[in-house]
Amino acid sequence: MAGKAAAPGTAVLLVTANVGSLFDDVVHAHRPHFLALHCQEFGGKNYEASMSHVDKFVKELLSSDAMKEYSRARVYLDENYKSQEQFTALGSFYFLHESLKNIYQFDFKAKKFKKVTGKEIYSDTLESTPMLEKEKFPQDYFPECKWSRKGFLRTRWCLADCAFDLVNIHLFHDASNLVAWETSPSVYSGIRHKALGYVLDRIVDHRFEKASYFVFGDFNFRLDSKSVVETLCTKATMQTVRAADTNEVVKLIFRESDNDRKVMLQLEKKLFDYFNQEVFRDDNGTALLEFDKELSVFKDRLHELDISFPPSYPYSEDCSQGRQYMNTRCPAWCDRVLMSPSAKELVLRSESEEKVVTYDHIGPNVCMGDHKPVFLAFRIAPGAGKPHARVPKCCVVQ
């Protein structure tokens, strides 16, 4: 932690990256004592072909310059793609700085905290590893019952007298722009709400003592499509294109009423082609936040700091187009760091005259895949966990 004197407290950095993007710069900038990286779709979309590269990536990450001062690590990779009932493609990485004393991880089987030493990687044995809980969503939660990789992975930690859960999550996407546009809220929004509610109920149930929690990953939250289209195309007329054989709607074309009937938006199952992408980038897309409504259902259970970065998805995967969105989906804030009310208190308690809480995205001008990683950096203030007398008591160490 060389350089200028750090603000007091334990520095924590939580990062969510849909495919495991590099994040050296943000590590150097915030110099965390405790770093958590949650990856979704680990191994990439075509995991059967690319999973062989995962081991190399993990070894390079553990030995990279950014990680050289982190003497302890825990890595949990769900690589068993042959198990349809259990595979989630989630990857959770936790790094502990050499200066950090007394950090413990919870054993869910023994119901005790254990001191963390050394570096350990788990992949083939996640189902039998007592240091985490991993679940794939029940099959009846999946749209059209196509059992894909969505689920969550939970770990629990204790540092600076504070116990908290870190939950890696991947929720359902919008399968069709046309279906998402039909109703407000969309049918996909309802499916995500059901799955997220399942996770929140699971992590606060009676099996273990309750703790603060941070849930971060790819929530696949989308803007309310119907409202967005109506706003972006207020003065447009809509043309409906149907398939000749089935009469099914396959395309919607929105044209300006005048101005030579210029095409403003073309909408297909996997096409969202709006003529002016700047609306999603200007002022970080702030004008569109009013259509970001999916979290409101959980306003009493999940909190988020103010968003001051542009939609995190879907970015072009062309290396020369780091700022450009793909025209496949309406840009949205899919990647988030959310927290329980008590966790938010923990975060905001670290604010002082020197701003030490940052909620932002990584690589705004650099191609990092179709998702931009999002992070939350904060400090656990000295003694922040003391008022909760029950928390240190739960840290029974083995």
C-alpha cells in the first residue's frame, strides 16, 4: 500500500465483471485491503471451447503485478459445464492484502468462521465446499424452461469486526426485444424479480445468523422498453412487419412523421437500432435513469449508491470501438453493486471529509467485452462493527 497515506479503516473493493476483465488500474487507484471480483459467464459465452483457457487466466491473475501484495486468496470457479443441473459459470475471486490482519471466512457446514491463510483455488468440488453456497435457479424459474446458467454463489466474511455476505449473481436476460416492448413492465422483468426475491429470501433465512450483505453481478436489469421507445420516438409513426408464413411480428420500424420519414428506430428480436447513440452517453445517460425501474420492487431490501456512469451493456466487442454500443439491445445498467440497508450504513459510515466511497465503471474508452465492469470502493471505518455486539460474537474461529 505504498504511496500517500491512506485514509483510516479497511479498504474494500467490490468488482463485477461479466467475463473476467482486467482491472489493474482500479486496484492501483484504490489500493484495497480486501478485493472481491465477481465474474459471470466465466470462460466466455462458448464455454465448452474456451474453458481450457480459464486455468491460465487464473494463474496469470494471481501472479500479476496488481496482485503481488495480496498474500492470501480464495478462488471459486464453477467450471463443470457437463452438469446441467448445477452449472452456473460463476467465478468468485477474493484477495487479501498482506497488511490485513485477522480476516475470517465462514464455514457454512460447521457454522463457524475460520481464519484465512494461503491461496486456494476450488473448481471441481464446489458442491462439497463448505465455505460457500451455490445454487442454480429452479428449472421452473427459467423462461420457456430452457435451463441456462443463471444462479448465485454466496460467501461470508468477517473483517474489522464486521460480518457480511458477498453474493455473486446472474439473472435472466431479455430474450426478445419485441416481447420486452409489449408490456410495461415486461414479462422478463417479472422473471428477474422472482429470481432475485428467491436469492434474498435464501440469504436471510433461518439457517444462519443474519449479516449485512452485498449482492453484485449481472442483474440483467433493463430499462422499461415500452416507456423508452415511446419517449425516444414520440413523434414517430410505427410500421409493423410480419412474417409471410406465420403472420408473426418480426420487425417494428419507427419513422419520423416529417423530415422525409427518416428511420429513428428498428426493433427486432435481437435488434435495437436507434439512430442516435449519444442519448445513452450524454451526461452518462442520466435522462434515461427514470426508466430504470426494476430495483424499485426491492426498495426496502436492496440499496444502491447514485449511478453516475453510462449503461454498462451492450458494448461493441470490436477492439477499436471501446465507447460504442452494439445495436442488439437497448443499453441498460445490467451490472450493479447492491447492498442491504445495514451494508449501506457500513459503506456510508466510511465517508469523511475525504471522499472514500466510489461507485463507477471500468474502462470507459477501452473494449472490455460486451459488459463494462462496475465497482464499489469504500472503507470500513475503525470500529464500525462494534455497535453490533452480536457480530464479533459470531466470529467463532476454528
